[in-house]
Amino acid sequence: MHELSLVQSIVETCRECAGTARVRRVTLEVGTLCCVMPEALRFCFVAVTEGTALAGAALEILPQPGRSRCRDCGRTVALQSLLDLCACGSGNLAPPAGGDQLRIHSMEIEEAV
């Protein structure tokens, strides 16, 4: 499960950016074509954040679909999978653009009092 190593990197990056502040929420953009299971990310996030400044933080995942163009009818197609078809029924799609990235979109921290 490569999600574990991804979450470890995400948590480490957030810890470095937050310093000593407590993290309340982490928002990720997850491409639907990046071969990452959102539920596995959530499961690993809880385990990896235990005992850290991110413990109890919410994990929000924003799905980012891939986009392609149908070579038969010219429509733009939002892809949830590499096997998706155009609305016209064609599978003759150009190589996808986007949807294959995972990035930290934002992080919410508690202000020091």
C-alpha cells in the first residue's frame, strides 16, 4: 500500500510548515487518475498523525478529474478512469491532461495564544 508512504511524506511536510502550531485540517487535491485510494489515505492519515501536532486533524480530499478530448467528436471529457468513454460512445480519446497529481492544497493551523 503506497498510500502509507505518501501520507508519511504529507504529514512530514505539514509538520515542517506548521512548526510548533497544532494542525486542524489538511486539504489534499487527489487526481482521479493517480492510482491512490482516498479511503486508504484517510486510514493511513489517522495512524500516521497519532502523537503528532496533526493528531485529530481533519483530512479533506478534493478529487481532481483528468481531462481529455474525444478525437471523434471533439468534446472535452472529464475522466474518472483511463477506461472512460466519451458521451458519444467513443474510446478514441487523446492522452489525458491532469488528474494524475496529488498535492497539498491547504493546511489550517491553530493560532498561538
